[in-house]
Amino acid sequence: MRRFLYFLIFAASLAGGISLHEASRNREIFRTVCDLTEMHFYKDNEAVQKWLVECRRKAAFASRKLSRTQLIEQIQDHMNLLNVSHFLVYTPAEDRKLWQGQAVDTGIRSRFVEDRLIVYKIIAGSAAEAAGVRPGDELVEIVGVSQVTPWGAQNRSGGFNFRRGEDIYNVEILATELNITDQPRVKRLDSRTILLDIPSFRSEFFEKEDWMRIVGHFDAVDHVIVDLRENAGGNFVAMLRALSTFTCGPQSVGTLVQPRKGGDDKEAFDDDTGDLYQIAELERYRSLGLYTFSGYGCFRGKVTVLVGPDTSSVSEIFANAFFMRPRSRVWGQPTAGDVVLAVWYDLPVLGPGFSISIPEAVFLTPEEEELENRGVAPQKEIYYDLELSLAGKDTFIEEARRR
């Protein structure tokens, strides 16, 4: 969700009669972040007030000599002190990756299994795919780099040395611009089981017609495995549409509450994925119920939801709802605990394409418990098996299929 408030940022820049041409640009940037936080942050307690005082002190002494990267790091370090998710400054590249799936990327997705870095996925159309890298390969070296990491495998260019079985092979891989699509995908695993991979809840992937095509695959099976392990969230209503297929009609999954806001409460969001609609609702009401909808099909069979540390935001709300659903189980590893609603504001004072996300509402479960900083604890924890990983198989999916 995003809205662009250039006029607020401009007003903040003019406060006290100080223009960008007359004062330190870095100080003005830091102070703008402090002002936006004071206006919009969802809490207003003693800790936040102390944070704001320190924010303005740091803004007043921000050095003119700091590069833009160093300034962003200093601002983000201070923002991290509030220990809340979705409170971040985004560069243009990070913004494009988050909202449009555009990134400079090798296409390699890897994880450590027993101290060995194993490839588990290759992005279609990537340099890694062209080089012949495949799931199950072990990355043993990136030439000139002291240590291999999942981040380096995804973002670095150069010579890559992989082990496949008993053989070592060497390839040159250049991280290039990729458009990474995050739409839901289905795969038949056997006569009884379908894998539903939901990498994100971006609204453009959950138009009713598109989602109902996905749902059509459920008719011939009695077990759906829903993979949310890399789902970092998205649109609330898009998530509710997907969840509606499994609740088979309206059901409460929790409430969004703005603690600082007065006014009326609304029982439920309408079935509208538009960002502007959702923002208007937040401006109008103090709290908004999250209810699933009618008209999105009905699957009453067995469901296994797979989660992990990269499962965050609305995907955590989705997973939590399955504790209330019959014939359902949530397996994997604890989720991120990043469950607040944030609104994006442009930061033209920092440069074109820069933005800040500010938490403006907290999610409460039907039991009125927060998931922020707690997350979803799976009913069964799963750990990656080295032998299966080297064979290019997914331990979580294999475990869910067997039981």
C-alpha cells in the first residue's frame, strides 16, 4: 500500500523558514523522517516520544560530509531502535524490487544445509538458468570472495564453482536485470495432492478471474500444500480473497487497529484491492475487521501450510487463520513476526524514487493478540535434510506429502 504526500514533505522542508538551499541537506532529510514519523507512526507512547527527541537531536548534528548511503544507514539505524517492522527507508532499486519484481539478480536461490550452501531454486530467464545451474548444486566458491552466502549467490557477478555429485564445474554468471514474477502457481504432486506456491499477495495477481483459475485445480484432489515460505506480504484484500477459498465464506481472521486514531469502527473491508480505497478506509475508521468473502469457491479438504522465517506481513495473517480451520496444519519454522500495516511516503528531499514506509496500524488476531514481534509458531517444525537437498528435493514438501 502506498500514497504520495509531496505536499507534506514540502511543508516539512519549509518549517521554520529554512530551505534546502540555506541549510544542510542532510539535516533537512533527517528532520523530514522525524516529522513524518511523528505525524503517522501508529504509537505515541513514552518510548516513541524519547525516540523523536533523539531523532531531532541527531538531525541537528547530521554531518554535511555524509554520503547519501551513509546518511540512509544512519537514519535506518535510528529507525531500528523502535523495534517494529515495516519502518524502513527504501532506495529506488529496493522500491522497484518490492513493488514491480525488478532486480539485478543472478537468479540463484540458495540456503545453508548443514553448513553447505545448496541451490534450491533457479529463476526462469536468469543468467544462472542459462549457465545450466540447477537445484541440488552446491556452491563451493565465488572467485575472489572469501565466503559464499545466499546474498552473494543472488547478487554477485563472476566465476562460480559448483559441486554436482562428485564433479566440480565452473561457470561465469553475471547478475542482470530480471523481472521476477510472483504470481501464485500450482503443481500436481500426485493423484491426491497439489502444491500451491504463493510467493506474494501483490494485488495484480489476485483478480477474481485469475484466482478462480487456480482454484479450479483443487477439484480433483483432497490435499493442498500451500507454500508461503518466501512470501513477504502484499495487499490485505488480495490475501483475504485467497483465504476465502479455504474458509468457504465470510469468517473473521482479525482486526486492523490504529491506536492513535479516534472515530468509528468498521466490521469488514469491502472486496476491493485498490490501494487508494484501502487508504481511504484507514483514514475514515479507527479499526477495520478482516473478513473473508463469499464467491471464491470452497475447498474443504486437507491443507498443509508451509511457513518459515521469510514468511511475513499479510502471509502471517493468512497462515494464522488455518489454526481455526478443520483439517488444516501449519508446518515449517517460525515466521518473521512483521505484522503491522505500513503506508509508503515518497522522500523527494532525499532524491527521486526514495521512499519511507511507516507503520500506521497493528493487526490483532480474533483473540485480540498481536502477531508483531511474535509471529506464527508452526505446529510441527521441519529442518532441511542434506541428502534430499543435494537431490534437488524440498524437505518441507516431501514431509508434507508423506503424512
